[in-house]
Amino acid sequence: MAITRLGGANAITGVIPTSVGGTGSTAATLPASLINNTSIGNVTALPAAIATGKVLQVANDLDSQNIVLSTSSWIDTNLSISFTPVSASSKLLMLATIQGYCNGGSTNYYGEFQAKFVSGGSDVGETYARLTGAASSNQAVTSIHEAYSYQMDSSSTSARTIKVQVKNPQTNQSYCTYNQYGGYSSLSIWEYAT
């Protein structure tokens, strides 16, 4: 038997129910009420008007190594991430949460704990310092649990190692440690498009 195509005044119209694979709508576009977590998975790109501020990648490191800062030179911690930016025009946001301990030495000296970021073998940002009170005061001891952050241009897609270094510039007058009493420190890096 031949199949006759119905058209014009004889065209079939109406709504195909969702129970048999239809949209349940006569609208030219899919109604918002039919978009849910199961159907939105097919969306692979956002409209151009929303294409800013996107996080491209995130990396994290955690360190529990205890270091007694017995030298005034910079010391590498185990907070170290091998990082390769996705884009040469992105930004890198680095956040280090440092745990430590420091006390002032004899007489009126202060204790001082310092930390800094190093990227690709070069210092980036400023040196972060935490001072105790003087040994003659009741603030001579300080526990350190602080966050240090710095943002920089990625500049290229070349791999680089981003790490944290610490030191005690007053070793002759104070006692400082990194990750005192089984503490933990962390390093996180966010790369995001601008």
C-alpha cells in the first residue's frame, strides 16, 4: 500500500507528548520548564556574552613537613607544584596557607617568620613577614596560621615550578619553625581567563 503525505489543510498538527519522546510543546524553541539536569548535559559552550572570568584549572598541594628555621637563608618547603598554564593571556592566583611558630629571643629582640612565592626560579610578589612581640613582653610567642596570596600574569604556556620558601632572618635572637606541632600548610593555584 502506498503512503500518502498529508500536507496543507490535511497536515497533522498538535503536541507530541513527552512520554513518547516529544517536547510536550508547540513552541519553536524548547521551553525553559523542560530544561533540567538530564537535558542540559548536551550543552558544550556558553553564549559569547558569558565567556569571561572562567577558571581554566586548579592545582593544590599539602605539606606536613616540620622545618626548624635555624638559618637566615631561604629554605624550600614541600609546597611545590609543577604548573603548565593553559593560556598565555590568563592570570594565576596563588594562595599559601602557612602554619608555623615563632618566639622572641633574649632581652628585647623580636621573633620574625618570613615566607615568599617562587615561580620558575624567580621570586614573585613580596616577602610576607610575621613579627612576634619583644621577649620582654607577654607577646613574645606567636602561633602562625595565615594565608598569603599573589596574582600574576601567566605570560606563556611554559611549564614552571611554583613553590613556597620560608626563613627566620633573626636566627641569633629567635626560634621559629614551619609546621610546628604537626601542623599542615597548603598551596593552591588558580588559572583563570580574563
